[in-house]
Amino acid sequence: MCLGTFDNIDFKGKPQRLYTQNPFHQIDQSARKYMNQVSDRLHHVFKIQSQHKWVNKVSTAEQRIEKLLKLKAVVQSREDDVVQALHADLRKDAEGARSEATPIYGEVDQALAELSNWMTPIEADPTPFIGNRAKIMPESRGVVLLFSPWNYPFALLFQPLVSIIAAGNCALVKPNELAPHVSKLAAEIINEVFDEKDVAVFEGGIDLANEMLDLPIDHIFFTGSPAVGKIIMTAAAKHLASITLELGGKNPVIVDRTADLQTSAATIAAFRNINNGQVCLCPENVWVPEEMAEEFMAIVQGTFQAMFYTDGKLNPDTNGKIIDERNYQRVKGYIDDAREKGATVICGGEGDPELRSIHPTIMTNVPENATIMSEETFGPILNIFTYKEVDEAITHIQQQPKPLALYIFTNDDDFSEMILSKTSSGGVTVNNCLMHVAVPGMPFGGVNSSGIGAYHGIYGFKELSHQRSILFM
């Protein structure tokens, strides 16, 4: 889901491994000693977990729930620390920071209510062996390697960890090094809650990630960019490990002529700028009927002003900060490149490198050869396109990689059904943005370039389990 772990590097066309910009031989002796200690511990813990996974495999629902309830209690006790860490790393406000804990609680509560049912084998039809018995039994995958992203570094570490534990797995966890305050806090929580034979946390950068990927792991759960997802997939292939890839894409929006323009434009504007646009589900490319475009952009600009500006000046506390200098330059570069190639910047476009803030930006007439047209922006830039006939928008969406999300604004059910029938995406929200991810009874994940696999609730349990077919004769 989104840019994430390892996205502070230049891959230089080398998909086999994750390459650090500082060669190993150049680091000082103390750092080398520390890395050797981490490496030794990693291999030691992996050996322990490779044995203990057989114990966890037969653990009861009550035993798994006990671990999850302890996790929930410790996270609740550290919520103020979560707020401080997320503000330090991403300048998230208290409400946004606490919202990273909420889905973790929801996942634990759902497991508490349903895990016994999820773990119960399902009777199967034994045909053609009539008179015999067959069942499908969910069993744990084993040792799971979990990488978290930097944009939601707390929620997107612990939420999948709940599914990993609920399914009876062991876990090796690597928090994201680009969010160091959250990484430290997450390590403290994991060390307080779990024995390392169940869950072990390792803090570090790309060298550590490379070493973890070399282990003959059973399953890899990665949230991040499609570029790094390909590297994860290559690493998994060496050991034929199963994978869950939560990636991203350029989420399109189609506004119908029947839509409430004021509500639609204001909603899209607000969701485009959550976490300074660093959300894999943010709307990005908006298609609007050409006769509605001018009014649509005026409403978006007004929403930007009301939400993010005080006395005409950007209030940096209202929209967070870009995670680091490299990503700030990347996002600013998309705007500059598009402008140079003929795009029109309707509003925004400026940035403050010291605060790492990019002004909420609207661009139109963005040419196909602009870099932003082929890259997930992960910044507060909204690209507006117009159509005379909606098939123009549909054709463009069909020609792009399948996105993580699609958003449709309409008061015509036939219109939304038509769009759904002609497009593909990980998920869809009609007449809002992002909200489908908040429904615990639906799977969350991408499709093809936006992801492989899905989780949340029972779907997370199934994703982190193997469905074992058994025939009794």
C-alpha cells in the first residue's frame, strides 16, 4: 500500500536486492559491530521461530486471543506516546495519530468474537468418494516476515500483525526506518507484549532488509510501492514463499453529471490532502464533465483554503509533512516537471523545504509524458481531466495499471454499475473516498500492480492461513 519500506533508495535497474547507498565496507567499526550483532540475533531468532511455529500451529483460539488482548492493552496504554511519535515523524495531529490505533482495536475485537469460528474446519463434499469424509482445515503458514511502510507506520505494522497472530503464525517484524520515532516505539511495544519465539522485532535499514529477505521464510507481508513489491516477489521466489503485497497506484475519480458538485468536490479535496497526500488510497486523477470543471476547481480551491490556510498562509500543522528531504524533492519535482512540459498549475505548486510542506496543488492539462502521469504521487497534488463523454475517462483508466481504489460520484445507480463493469481496482467507494477500507467485513487489498492478497477480519485470517484439504477414507 503506497510508497513504503526501502523507498529511500535508487534501484538503478537492479531488482534482485535492495541496495544501500553506503557500501557495507564504508561504515565505521562500531556500526559494523552493531550490524553483526543484529545479524547474529536475526538468525538465532529465526531458528527458534522455525521450531516454535509447530507449537503455534496447534495453539487454541484462547491462547491466540490472550496474546492479542495483551497487545491491545499495551497499545492503549501507550496512545500518548503514539501521538508524540507520529507527530515527530510525520507532523500528524493528535486525532490523526489516534486514528492509527483505532483499526488495531477493531481487528482484535473482531478476532475475539470470531476466531473460534474462523479456526473451525469446514466439512467438504467427498464426491466422488461417497461414504467417506472430507474437510478443509485452516492452518498457520509458519514464520511470517512483516515489513511496515512509513506513511502509516503504526497502524500498518500492528493491523496485519493481528492477522498474523490470529492465524497462529510466528513473526519477524521490521518497522520502517524512515519513521524512527514510531519504529522505536513499535519495538518497545512488541518487546513488552511478545516472547521473541512468537514475535521478534528488528530495527534497521536496507542492509537488514536484505538479510531478512535471504531467510527461507514461509510468508512475506509487505506494504509499500509496486517497485519494491517486485523486489519482494523476486526474493520470495527463491524460497517459494507465499506473499501478501499491499501496494498502491494512481487512484482515479469519475464525477458524473448527476453528482452533487459541492459535496463531491469538497470531499475529493479533503481526502487528497490527508497526511500531506501520503496515503495510498488518496484520490489523484479526477475526471469531470468539461462544463463542470471550472466550478469544480473553484470548490476544491475553497476547500483547500478553509482546511489548510490561516489568513492566506499555509498552516503546516493542518496537513503534516513529507516524510524526508528525498521525498519532498520527489513530489516538488513532479510539479516542476509537469509545468515545464505544459501543465497548468491552477493553485499551489509551492513548497517549504524546511518544514517539508507542499501546498495543496491542482494541475490541469497534464501531458502524458509528464513524470507524474506514470508515478504514484504520494503528495498533495490533484490532477484534473475533463470529458465530453464518460467513455473518454473509462478508456484512460483501462489503459493504466489497475489502481488500489476507484471513486465514483453520481446519483445514478446505472452510471455507477456501468463504471464498475468496465473497470477494475482493488476496491471502490461510491460518493465518498477511502471509506470502503473501514468496513471490517470486506477484504482490503489491490489487484495486479496495486497488490496481491487481501486482509482485514476473516480475510486477514484466511490470507495468513493455508487451507488444507483432508480426505478420510
